[in-house]
Amino acid sequence: MPFRLSRTPFGLPYGLLLWGLGTLLWLLVLAVELKTPGKLRWNPFSFWLQRDGLAAAGFLLLLMVCAFLRRRSKAYAPTLAEDGLMVMIILVFPIEVTVTLLGIAGILESVSQQAERVQRSLPVGGWYVVLGELVFQGGVTAFIGVTGSTVEQAGYLHEWHTDPQYGLRELVTIPLIYLSVFVMRVSISFLYLWVRGISLTVFVQEARARQSVVTFLAEFATVVLSVMIAVVYTQPGFLPVFSLCAVLVALVALLSKQGEAAERQQRTIAEMKILVGVGRALSNPAQTRRELFKTLYEEGRALFRADSLAVYLFPQDSIKPQVLEWQSVAVNRPQAERRGIEAQAQPSGQWQSRSSTSEHEIPRPEVDALGLAEWCIQHKQALRISDVEREAGSYGYRWLTERLPYRSWMGVPLEAEKKALGVISVASHQARAFSEQDEEMLRALGQQLVGALEKARLYELATVDGLTGLLNARTVRAKLTEVFAKTLAANGQMAVLMFDIDHFKKVNDTYGHEVGNEVLQHLAKMVRGKLRDADIAGRYGGEEFIVILPSTPVQGARDVAERLRRQIETRPVPTAAGDLRITASFGVAALPSSAATTPDRLVELADKALYASKRNGRNQVTVASQPESSLPAEHR
């Protein structure tokens, strides 16, 4: 994947940092390593055969163990523990050995991080990114070793390990060595995060939020222990060094556990706040099921850090067979798909998207996961799958491994008075994404959803047209009044579309009212699929419909009307009597307009424009500013 000119994990600034700075640091390290051109100051191969070679391997292992333990916490972990170990290696070994050990440690740490990313199904980039990470992290730690050793030589006029002393100079020089290591590490870490698109302000806030005084003192104790290990190592005695190393590892492990506990606590608090907010949003009695599912989808995914949230329900009409159906209104479509593209369900579980320029299939994973939702209903229990590829076969749905793009899936049944209503589920592209705590939260969210669905049902009875599913005339008038007042107060723009089906009376007379109802239902569904979430559509009466377009100029409203008109004209309506071709006439009125002084006047202007479309031949769009005249209803 090519580098992009953006601050992202695989952007061009990130690539320049890896290869540019990484290479520069290695060149500086190499310049220090070379005593004379073409000749190394020491032979690393013979060193490992000496007595200090075993100690060097042991300290390298100690550094890697502590780094591994600290990375168990996913929070931003302070670097005091690792910096203390670097100071220990700087004090114990000469600069040549220090640079080699820390360079190897940086490379091994990078390899460990890449392996963890692969295990967690996170993107790792191309081979040049992986290799760049190795070059960069190895160069950083090696250069930190050079920096600390330089401070050591400046403070002692020689290297401390050759002539260990304990006095006032040591009390000053050793903290300076640690400070140089810490400043170098923090500076490069900040730069590393910045090129990855992470704000430095956010980093500091996160670090401060997780760093208490007690934790800081415990972290600093690892530095003191590391210095003590270096001091004790200069004196004969294996047992004291081993004991201090064991205490250091135990302290780092304890800090890691403490960090995980603090992270879980903060996460729980944040999740409870989100859950309360979702519950408050769901408890709003003045919302339809569509609005309810939209709120649930937007807020619920953040609660579970999920890539998908879906709701499966049995149809409310008891006449239909009780087959679990995926509620597609839970999906928040991309902005580009909200107008101009129609989605049609296919028996294969795929959704086919058709536009004027292309035709392609879009997988609908919520449909593909219907079998897992049915399992929850049949067994009346929650289902949590950590890895779909490995576990789907255990539930008799091996086909999921080919069609469900998620690695983790979790669903819980929705019940009211011991009656199964459906299933709510979340899914993630990462394996092992959901915990037992997440399952309990999903149960709580499901209970809130059951109550919200009943409120939405009652609200729809009062506000939604039972045939088309659009707002009824009374409700759409109230919405129009609200939008009209906000537009005037903001000196903004809005538009109203009025349209109805041409010669609809002939459809009823020829095919019957049942087929006429099918035509109205199909038209309403098509209109909902072409509008933005902020747009409002309603059935104004009979075969006449109204659409309110907030923040839309007159030309934009005309374009929307023309797009709807073409869609109605070119797409036959599937009915029990076969595919019927219909057309519709449109009228458009917009604000600002000197003639539209009230909401009712705006509707009247759009209605007159609709009559003008019919008078001029039907199947066209007329804007209210054009000549208007009335047309008897029998000629519609």
C-alpha cells in the first residue's frame, strides 16, 4: 500500500520518520562504534564468550521481560520502568556493549509488537513499514544508549563500570544519565505519535489521567531498583543481584496489573455513562422505530467499540409467519448512498445496489448473521463467539466463515413477558473483541430496547400512516411548522415538495385497491431510500405525498424532485397484478420567498405548482415561481 500524504499509521510522515530518522540514528551509532575507519572498537562475537557475556544476555532478557509485562496494559504506559533498566545497562557495560544490547532490545520489541498486531488482526502495513519499524526502534534504543553513555563519560571523565565509585559525583551524575535517557525517549515518543495522527495534547491528557502519585512513586521505585542492581553487580555476589532482579520483575508485573485494573475501571465508568445516555435517548417517547434504531446504532457501537450493531425482530403482524427478520433501518448508510441509489433485498442474503452508472453487489453481514440470531432464539440464551472462523462450525453454521466478514459476534435475545421478540447483536472485525462484561451490558441495553420499542409502537400509531409507513398529515404539518420557524429565525433556506401519482384512479379502477395500496407502499419505500436523514416525508392524503427538505435551496429541491420523478418513471412497481409502470407530477416551493409567509402558504404554493405540472402534461417538475393555475381533482 503506497504512503499517503497524511498523518496516519501508514502515511508519508510516518514512513519518513521510520526510514529517515531511523537510518540517521544508526549512522550516528555506527560513528561512535568505529574507533578508526573500517575497524570496530570491539569484537561482539568474542565478547559473548567472556564472563560478562552471560550477564549481558541476562540483562537483555530482564529488559525484554519487563517490556512485555508493561505492554499487557493497553493504556498509555509510562516509560520509567524501561528507562531505569536502560540506565542499569549503561552503568554496568561499556558503550560498545550498551549500544549493542539496547539495539537488539529495540529490534526484539518491534518484532513483538508486530506479532501482537497480527494476532489481534490489526493492520501492520507492507513489508517496507515492518522493516522500517525494525530500523527505527532499534536505532532509537541504540542511540539512547549512546546518549546515556556520553553523559556518563562527561560526568566521570571515564566510564563508571571501569572504576565504580560511590560519592557526591555519583549522586549527581546517575540522575543526569537517567534524565538524558528519559528526555530522549519522551521526545522521540511524542514525535512518533504525532506522525501517526495522535495529538500530543491527547497523549498528555491520557497519561495524566492514568498516572496517580502512588503509581508514579511505584514507577520511580523501578528506577531505584535498577540502579541498585548496577551497584550490586560491581561487587561479588550472585544472590543479591538475582534477588533484586526478581523484585524488579514482580514490581513491574504489579504495576502492569494495576494499570489494567485502572483501565478497566475507567472503561467501566465511561461505558456506564454511555449506557445511561443511550437509555435516555431510547426512552424518548416521541420517536418512530426508524429513529429509535438510528439512535441505537449510532450510540450502541461506541458503547461496545463494535463495527456493527444489528436488531432482528419477529414481524408485528401476527398474520405473517413468525420468521425472524433483520431490521435494515439499523444500518446508517454512507452519505453518498442516501440519494440516487436504490437497495433491493435478494434471497441470497446479498443486497444489490443499482445506480444509473453501475450495478454491483454489496454484502450485508447482518443478513448473513441471521442464523446466529436464530440460534439465540431457539436456545433462549446469549451467544458470544470470540472467533467466528474457528467456532462457527460448532453451531452448525459453517457457511458463516465464508460470508460473515466479522471475527467476533455477540447476541442476546429480546423478551417481553417471557415472549421472544427478537435479538440484538454486535460484531467486530477483531477476534475476542467482547467480554463477559460486554455481554451483561448488551443484556441491559436489550431490556431498554424492549421498553423503547413499545413506546415507539404507540407513537407510530399516532403519527405514522399505517399503509405507507410515512408520517401522517397531522404530524407532517407539525414538523413543517417547526422547520419553517427555525429557517426563518436563522435566515436560512428550505423547500417543500408536493407530488402524487398520475392517473392513480385508473390503477384502482383497473386492478383494485389492493394493487393500488401496493403501489403506494412501493412509492413510499422508494422515497425514504432517496432522502437524507434530516429530510421529512409524509403522506398528505390519498395518493398525494409531501417532502420537507431543511437547509435546501430551490435548485437543490428541484434536483431532488427530478431525481425522484425519473426513478418513479423508469422503475416498474412489482405488484400482485405484475409490474406496473407509473409516473408522478411534482410541485416545488422554497424559502426564502415573499409569497410564503406561513407554513400553510408554503404548502399551498407547492400544491399549485403540482397542479401546474398536471395541467402541462404530467410527469414533470414545476417550481412555484413559474405560472400557477388550479386543476380540477378529477383530472389528476
